[in-house]
Amino acid sequence: MILSRLTNYLQHHSRISLYDLALHLDSTPAALQGMLDRLERKGRVRRLLMNIPSCGKTCCHCCHCDASVLTFYEWIFPPDEDPIHRDANVQS
């Protein structure tokens, strides 16, 4: 059940932090990590490590930032399912 909610949310939002995913799904980042790792191995998501300003400067990995805030996941649509490419093909 949670895997389908996770994939639906990722498909709808395209790119989102692990922290925000956990909040939306009423879960913890650690609980979602295994599912996201599996989706990443299957080529359905891509993990992105963001370099977001923290502590007033670029992240220096000082451990003040929660890693779930800096870790983003991006849904990867297969070419035939990508809404951007699908809409372009329909209009052609």
C-alpha cells in the first residue's frame, strides 16, 4: 500500500526531498529508504544530493542538517510514459 502511495506521489511531484516524502506519507525517512533504494535499482527514481545552504553557508557536512532534507528523489518516466513527450506526440 505505501509503495503505491510513494510512487504516485513521486510521479505527481517529479522531484521531492526524502523529508517531505516522509511527512506526506506519515512515515519516517528510514522506513521509506528501502523502498526508494529498490525503485532506484529498478531505474524508476534517481537520488539527488542537493547542496543547499545551511548554517548560513554552503553545506559543509557539519551534521547540523538532517540528511533527509538534503536527499531528493526524482521520478524517471520511461519515454512512452513521460507526460511531456506524450503530450508533444499527441499534438504532432
